[in-house]
Amino acid sequence: MKKQIALNVFYTLGIIASFLGLKWGYEQNNYFALGLFAITIVFFIYLKIKLTKDFRQSLRDKANQP
């Protein structure tokens, strides 16, 4: 449980940092950085959604155990 919470915090911080990097790349007209940060945002969102689904499934499994 603690590991999943820590991962969730890490993924959220990664999304925020990538968004700030995306903003910086746009201001600097650095298209390579824009692409890189866009890919990292999508990656962190994917991982966060997967973690949320796994967490919900584990809660359902715990609730269904006798």
C-alpha cells in the first residue's frame, strides 16, 4: 500500500515536471524538448492509470476474501 502511494506521488511529480518542461520548450522554440516532454507526460499518465487500476483491483480482491 505504501509503495503504491509513493509511486502515485512520483508519477504526479513526473507529470508536473514534464508539463513545466513542455512549457519551457515552447517558450524556447525547442521542438525536440517539446516532443520529449510530451512523450514523458503520456508515459507518466499511462503508468498512473495502470497503477490506479491495479490498486482498485487489489481493493476488490481484499473485499471479496472471506
